[in-house]
Amino acid sequence: MKLNMMYCNDLIELDKQIEKHKVIKTFQDGVADALISGVRDEEQTHHYYSRGYDFGITLYVELNNKRGE
């Protein structure tokens, strides 16, 4: 039971850190910029923005390939 409580505390702390550093929001911004405008925001230097942008470009290419089949 003690191990489960430690695990829960770790998850709570992880959630707080994700929120504090805006990881998900920044990732989503990158995906949206890639899919909607196709232009990277050069002001964004966050690692997760870049990951989101790269993911969005990958999705964009995949979607266009599917349409072309």
C-alpha cells in the first residue's frame, strides 16, 4: 500500500510540473502552427513546441499523402 501512495504522489508532482511548465499547451501550439499556418513561430524556443511542430508537420504530410492516394 505504501508503494501505491508513493506512486500517487509522484503522479501528482508530475502533473504539477507539466502544468507549471505548460508542456501540453506548448506542444499543442506547435501542432496547431504546423497544421494551420505551416509556419514555425521563431519566438517559441520551448523544446515541446518544437516537438509539437514536428509532429504537426508529420501529420500534415501523412494527411496529404492519404488524399493523394
